[in-house]
Amino acid sequence: MNSLFLMVASLCLCHNSIAVDLHPLVLVPGSGGNQLEARLTSKYKPSTLICKLSALQTKGSWFRLWFTPSVIISPFTQCFAERMMLYYDPELDDYHNAPGVETRVPHFGSTEGLMYLDPHLKHITEYMATLVNSLEEVGYESGKNLFGAPYDFRYGLADEGHPCQVGNQYLQDLKMLIESAFVSNGEKPVIIVSHSLGGLFVLQLLNRSPLSWRHKYIKHFISVSAPWGGAVLQMLTFASGYTLGIPVVNPLLVREEQRSSESNLWLMPSPKVFAAKPLVVTEKKSYMASDISEFLMDIGFGEGVCPYKTRIEPLLDSLEAPGVPVTCIVGTGVETPEMLVYGNEGFDVQPRIVYGDGDGTVNLESLLALESLWSGLKGQQVLKVINVSGVSHMSLVKDEVAVNEILAQVQSINSILLTSFA
């Protein structure tokens, strides 16, 4: 009798013909999935005539900084890079924007800013539109029980005790959004679905909040392609620049800006996950995850050593289990940079890449890090890992198979009937 009732309930849920009391859901995007706007003040000093003329066109008004197609046009790539730059102040022990550049993240709380990187170029800049539309088809409604939590992806977090104005403010805003969603939806705990870097922010929020808060406000945490232990690809970004495979962009034009990003430092390979494995090899030496400080010095980015050692490195070890149900959805079977091999030309050229398994961006051992770190822990009773074969890092939030898997997990969590008979 129970089996028959369970089957009927499951069929009803799949066709959305039964009224399901949905838990509110908050989407936390990955690094490049956040829109970013900028405004230039009189303190902005353009480096070229092109940058000066483009600044005059905005006349102190807000404009789209990320994403815009002008990024890939060489003269404007430099303008983009200098406006995206962050600067670390050793005296303040914190990061700040370039002088004369103000930035803001539009649509916090809404899914509007997560659908497309540029709503005027939907076909080529789709991000979470497919996922959002699929959630809406099963009863979710943006602004009512479905919310988005975008952030300035250049900034990261620091080990507790260090100033981190932008990152800490984001955690506070995310916490308030979760609490607001809880209250406005009849005090039902919240499902969080994160992508990529967003998973690291969510884990830090959970572990920095009292366990009583987590148990009250969080129903389930679904992380999609989270780089728990960083990625080898990040070492390429710092050493030689990385243009996401766009051939018309010179990676050296964006390398300085990419090195300045606090969150990029956070995504360096973790010694805890990558152990004694050589990740970058030159004719004179090789670098493991435990050699990141030496690596930063040798590539000519010595100013990154202090913030890495004091602010970031302790974060790489803080992957404590949050004590709430967690599901990790990962892509596998996609060629992913596993080792970078440089010749005698130095780091100003692109290396030969040795590939391994992962989702094309994040290595498999990083994606699966929580499986070995948390399995069997008394306080982490629910930890599920789901592999989606052949789906890449960015495609995991828009590929039909991957989105259906995310949706199935959300529906399962929401199903009172299914969970009561489980």
C-alpha cells in the first residue's frame, strides 16, 4: 500500500498536478555569472586616448562593466582591465577599486541579473535562464519564493580576523536575504543552490553562523561544480593570463587585472586537496600546491604573497562540514588542465597543458574534495555527490540533462510525501 501511494505521489509531483508547499530557494552564482556596473569619477585617470574618450561617453553615469562585447576588442580590453583592477592596501589589509572607479551589482535579491550576463545579447550570454525557467515551471516565482544573490566577483573573503569590507558585507546581505525568504514564506527553511565560486561563499556563510541558525533557516544546500580545493587553471591565469579560449584577446592584456582579483587568489589549488602533485613545471623547477607563495614570486607577482599567506591560505583549510544536508552536483569526463609545462621562454607565453579529469575548469579531486573530507562525520549526516558525465563547468546550469538533475533534487527536497515515506 505504501509503495503504491509513493508511486502515485511521485507521478503527481513530476507533472506538477499536486499543490506542493515549496521551500524558498536562493540562487548564488559563480564568478563570471554576476553582472557588474561601473561609474567613473574625476579621480579616474585613463591610460590611453581610447579609454579617455569612452569615459567621456558615460559622463559619470552607470554603465555595464561585465559583461560587454567590447571586452574582446583589443583597444577596449585595456580600458576594461584598468577599470576592473583591484588594489590591495597592506596598511588597511584590504582590497579596493581602482581610483575613480565606483562599482555596483544590480538586481540583488532577484533572478533578473542571473539569467543573462547581458540581457541585450541573450543568445550568447545566457547563464541561469534555463535553470530559472525550469524552476518557474514547477511553481517557483521570482521575488516570491525564488531569489538571486549576485555579488562583485572580483572580491573574495579573508580568514576571520582580517578586514574584508566587500566580502563580509555580501555574507551579511546573503544572510538577511535567507532570513527574509524564510519569514515571507511561512517560516519554511531555505534551499540554497550555488554554482562554482558561489559554493565557497555559501560554505563560509554557514560555517560562520551559529549551528542553531543553520538548522532553523537552511533546508538543504545544493552546490553545483564548486571548486572546493581550487583549480590548476587558476595558476595559468596568474602566470600567463587566461582569456576563456577567445583567440582575439591577448592574455597579457588582462593578466594584471586577473592577478589583482582577490577571489582569484582564493581559487588557487589547495595543498589539502592537491597534496604533493606537481602542477606547474618549468625547465628549472616544479611547483606544487604547497609552493604557491614561491610560484607568485617567480612569475613576478610578489605583491600577492602577503595577502595570500595571511588572508587566503587559512581559508583553504577551512572546509568544515556545515551540519546541514548537502548535495554536490559535478561535471566529469571533460578534459581539464592538470599540469602546466613551460619551456625556456618564461611565463609570458601560454604553456603546454597536460589534461586530466574534471569539468573543463575544475579538477576532479577538487570537485570531490568534500567526499573524502566529510564522509562519515557525525555532524554531517547527509552528503550526496551526483556525477553528470560529459557536461562542462558552465554548462551545468544550462545543459538539459544537468538542469533536470538539479530540478529533480529540488523537487525531492520539496516533496513532503516523498520524504515522509523515505
